[in-house]
Amino acid sequence: MFIFMMAIQAVNASLSPFRFASEPPGRPLLTLDATDDFDDSIIVSDEASKDEEMIRPLTNLIRHLLCSLVPPLEAHGWVTPDTVEEGSKVILVCQTSSSFPPSNVTWHSEGEALGSGVVTRSQAAYGGTVTRSEMAKEVAAEDDGRSFTCEAENGLGVTVSNNVTVNVLRIMTTYV
């Protein structure tokens, strides 16, 4: 079995593609383009192809390293329905971009913490997770124009947020 010492070298400033080289330098073992879907199209040099048993675990390790520790970059929020009558319920929805580990979503309004709502998670590209939070809220006439903020973070020091606004129609009562 061949044993290779590995060195990671960014080929350009965008960190794509990555080249993994043997020691001594100058003899690449494999090249991995970080923009592809990590399908099995990793290019392996002649030197490394001598030991397929080593390349498969190495490829999996590289995939894991490239997919690890990604903060949420965006949080998108909306209200369903976008306009309601007072006394009705709205659903506040917040969905994050892919992150690893999965994001935690919290809601607040006017300095008041509202909790996280009902959270669902789904698998996303490159081993990340999209987190979605839905919170039901009964609205009153005074909630018209009220802003609700969802915040998402996953412990990596990045917090993203989005504001949604509730539009409440007042029921007018006329007395005859």
C-alpha cells in the first residue's frame, strides 16, 4: 500500500479548484473542483491511481472537510396570507440558506422574544441543511404594520435576519 503525505493548496483566490499534492511538492495526487456536485468526477493522477483503496476514503474526507462548518448566509421571511382581517391568524415563515451545522431560528418583535415556532429541516446541497420556522400568530387591529424579525445562527459567529410586516384589515362596525 502506498502512503502519501497530503498538502492542501488553493489554486486561486476563489479556492476552486483545490489541488491535493504529494510530498515532495509538484506531483498532484488529485484535483477537486469545489464548484461541481461532488459526483465521482474527481481527477486522480497516475501516481495516486495505483492505490484505489486509499483514494476513496481520501475523497470522502475531502468532501467532509469542504462541507464542514458553513454559517447561514441568508434568511428569507414572509407572512401568509399577506393581508388578514383582525382576529384572524397569520403564519410567519422564515427559511435559511443551507448551513452546517443546522441553523437555529428565533422570532422577536418590539423587543419581545417570541420563540422559534415549528421548525423543520431539510437536506440541502453539499451536506448542508435548510432550516424553516413557521409561527402562527393571531392578529389584532393594533398589529397592523407590526414588524416581526426572524434571526438565524448556527454557532459560527454569523447571524442573519429578515423582517416581515403584518397587514391587518380593521373590521368596521356601523350602527344604525
